[in-house]
Amino acid sequence: MGYIEITKKNIETEHICCALGAKQYENAVAEKKKWLTERMDEGLVFYRLDERAKVFIEYLPAEMAWVPIEAPNYMYINCLWVSGRYKENGYAKQLLHHCKEDAIKRGMDGIVHIVGKNKYPYLSERRFFEHMGFELADQAEPYFQLVAWKWNGQAAMPSFKKTGTTSSKEKGVTIYYTAQCPFAVGVLEELRKVAEAKSVPFHAYRLTTREAAQNAPVIWTTFGLFYHGEFITHEIMSANKFEKWLTEHLVHKKPRQSPQ
């Protein structure tokens, strides 16, 4: 099986792996494609298996990344995803090496990525990246870790910006998100309906510029859910899971940690 790079010339006719065949996410996928197209002028690469599968890597120069990190002259991986029957076939390694080769050609010092301290939905597993040569560069509460693979020993170690405070001033449910993931965009109205049905204030703030994302009050800017100002989870929950969590939260009248 070969690979294909998604470019401005083919992005309208090629799939981008996320939400394959899901009619309810068609508009969200279109927004993701628009977001990708705009980022391509900034050096973004979307490289995937030439199959109808969820096997891809998405990366861009860290200075252009929509996350609160300091990583000059590094490449930042937005997402590396290999799912289903395609796992355990070496695709993740191949995709990562493609990114490394590209970064070296551009004269970069290394690659950086956000992972979870443990195993969490929507976050890469730290173990794989450590196996590939990444090392821990920084940590941020409650469970975010920044890992770096650098081949220039003189390069500075990347870090999280201090602006990523993981706190919000709004009452009720507050969500920060970008168009970088169709699932984040596609599920918002369902979550809003659940909150409104329970008379819980609901606020959703879309981060529409790189500057806003780099200075956001959340580390993983693709999706961040807060309750009464406290960070709860980065997980893009289904409406059913969100309703269960919110119901339990209202009963207990106290914050809970990220639902697993």
C-alpha cells in the first residue's frame, strides 16, 4: 500500500480520514478541509495511506501550531492516527519517519508532540513515542505531556507556554475548540442541547486564529471542556456520555475529573 499527500489540488476529491461515511459530520469535515487548506500555506502537511482508512499524519512547523507551546525550529505533529485492522503493521513508524525526513530537509532541529501521561481518548500514547526516541520535554496539569525528538543537541528543549492555565471564568459548561477535528465541531450542538435540557449554562468558543489558540486557556486546543471554571476533559464526548457525566455531576454537586 502506498501513501498520498493531501494538497490544495486534491483536497476536494480525497478523504481526510476523519468521520468516514458519517453523514452527520459532512459539514464538520468541510470545515476541517477549509482549515487544512489555509494551513498549507504555512507549511502544513497531511499525509495518509492511499486507502479508505484512518491512517495518517498531520504536521506543521511548531511556530505555526495552534497550541500553546514554545518550540522554535521544531516540527509539531497535530495528529498521528492508525486505527482498526491497520494497527501493528508498521504504519505509525512509517508516517513518523516521513515527518522526520521532511523536518530534516527543512533544516529543523526536531519534532514535538502532545501526549497523555496515561492512556486517554484522542491523545497519543506516550509509550510509542518514547520507543521511537522522543523524551519528555515538559508537563502541564492535569495530564498533558510534551515530548520531543531532537537530533540537534544544541537546540533548546520545547515547553508549554504559561498561558495554558487550564482554567475558565464562565459558569456552567464552557468549551474551547478549533476546526482541526471534525468530531469537535460536529458534536457541539448535541452537547448544547443536553446542557440546555438540564438548565445548565453552555458556552462554546471557537478559536479562529493561531494567536488565539497559542494563548488559549487550554493545552489541547482541539477541544477543552470546563465546568464552573475547572478543566474537566479534552475528550470529545458523545451526547450520551456527556449527559451521563453531567447528570452525575449535578447530583453530586462537586467537580469530577476527566471521564474515562
